[in-house]
Amino acid sequence: MAKFTEDQPKLTLEGALQVMAGAEHRATEIGVPMNIAIVDDGGHMVAFVRMDGAKISSAEIAMVKAHSAAIRRQPTGPYTENGQMNLVVTLGLMVGSKGRQTPLRGGIPLYANGKCVGAIGVSNGTEEQDTDVALAGAAALESFES
């Protein structure tokens, strides 16, 4: 039986720094210093920054958000079914992954050529601010690709 592989784009340090720059720019625009983590498609750290003034306590949360978004291949947030949060599954994912998956918003997967190459996790503001900054980072990768 033949085994097949496919080409998988990889997130380079240069690409991760482009994501970081886009996220840092947006955080500065909204006036909220952030902890920003960029991971590869397996959830392993590629780049991290704690902007001046960002809470130390939010650093680990940014890392978990990035890891969670990368391994689940979807934005972080509570597990939903039919538009309703399922608390049992949400908590089960957290417990079953030993805290490596989070229901907190602010983690966004990164895509290149339609393939997940990693994720960005952002923490220190509200979940809306964290998500906004993460989306700006993801958009910077898309513009870098072009």
C-alpha cells in the first residue's frame, strides 16, 4: 500500500516576526500593551513578547491561547453546540488537556496556502481586545504571503 505525503508550508521565524509586528502595531493603536505568543503548527513556541506594561500574569495565558488555537486548528473560545456554550465539554477539554486548551478568546490559527502553520495567542486586555490584536497579527501574515 502506497503512503502519501503532502507539502506542508512551515511558519518561519521571519513569518512569526511579521505576525508579531502586526499584533504589536494594533496593540499600540488601541493603547493596550499585550503579551503575544506565536507558535508553530504543533503548538511549539516560535516567538514571544511581553510589551512594556503588560501583566506578567497574562504571559502564560497568551502561550496557552496560541497552543490551543494551533492544535485545535480553530480560534480559542468556549465549546459550542447549536450556538450554545456546552460547559461540560468546555471544562472537559481543559481538564483532559491538562490546561493546554482554553475557553478564553484571543487565540487565532495562522494559515498559509490553506494550511495551518501555527497560531497567535494574545492576552492582557479584554477578550475582545485580545482577539482584535490576534486577528491583526494573522492579517499581517496574510499580507506577508502575498
